Amino acid sequence: AQSVTQLDSHVSVSEGTPVLLRCNYSSSYSPSLFWYVQHPNKGLQLLLKYTSAATLVKGINGFEAEFKKSETSFHLTKPSAHMSDAAEYFCVVSSAGTYKYIFGTGTRLKVLA
Amino acid sequence: NAGVTQTPKFQVLKTGQSMTLQCAQDMNHNSMYWYRQDPGMGLRLIYYSASEGTTDKGEVPNGYNVSRLNKREFSLRLESAAPSQTSVYFCASFHLQGGEQYFGPGTRLTVT
């Protein structure tokens, strides 16, 4: 069975400071992992994905995530937050070769001026 | 190239009314999905279609039906709407080579 846990429902950071959004996963098979961002009243946009290539994955808008198998984690980071990063972020797991996504419950990121 | 489109964007229904949510994709993807998003619960899969001509239940299928009309279109029907179906509904399609799903802009449904 697969599951994903986003450890923080809300995160607040000041503009220009680092962002860390935490995600742990559980999967019986080799997982594919994704981070999506959802701005208010919008659809979901893919930020980055891990599909068993490099463990450090770079995405759009300066975000990156590191796949750590020993810790079953896939945390999302950004060195310097921007006001436009304020949104909800979803960590997603799927088994390689399957079509189904399992979503985390989301982390709402607030960026303070 | 519009990606995934959904209609309508907003809808208000009375309890017991029926409606169909429409979804279309122009990326030639085989697999399509319907999700609902509720506060604090992430997205939950209602139904999916792995390929044209097939549909399967997801995590929360009760009260819904789907039709995969052709490769492009996948519709979601509420036969008798209930207040518990108040939600935001997202359609998605799956890019096999990249392994990621692409999402539509959503339909915000309120059932009174």
C-alpha cells in the first residue's frame, strides 16, 4: 500500500528566507514522487518529479527536492522565498508503472513581507 | 494547445438535481482521471479511465458515474446531487512517458 504524509499543514516564512516543506512517503514498490503547486482558485501545476533517476531533483521557480530512500522522505526546498510562492503545495506518490496518484493533504505556504 | 479543459467553471445545484461535468484534453493521452478536492483532504480519486473504452472506480466513487466518450473526453455525472458533493472537481490526464498528470482548472460545485 502507498501513502504520503505532509508533516506541516501550514508554513510561514519571510520573503528572502529559505523554504522547507516536508513530505514522507510509504510505498511497497519503487515510487515515483511529485510536488505540485496550487495557487488560489487555480488548477495544479507540476513543480518537479522524481522517477528513479538523480536523487536531487530540480524544478521550476527555483524549487528542488531530494529523494532519500533511507528516510522515506522527499522534502521540497527553495533557498529564498518570493511573495509569488504563496500557495498550497501537494506531495504525491505513485508506483512506477501505475497510473494512480496518492496525494498528501497539502501544505499551505505563507510568505511574509 | 489548450491542455486539459473543464466546463463549467462554477455550478450551483439543488439537492436531487443532476448534472454532467465535462473534461477534454488535446495531448493525445490515454489515461484520464476525476478527482475531488475538499479542505484539508488533498485530492481524492473518484474514477479513472486507463484507456479509451475502460473506466474504473477510485477511492470515492459513490454517487458518481463516468463516461469515456472518446480518447479526448471524459465526463463525470452526478445523478442526484447531495450537499456532501459540494467540492472542487479536477480532471487530469496522464503523460505516460513523463509519468506525470496534467490538471484542468477545476469546477467549483455547490449543492444546496
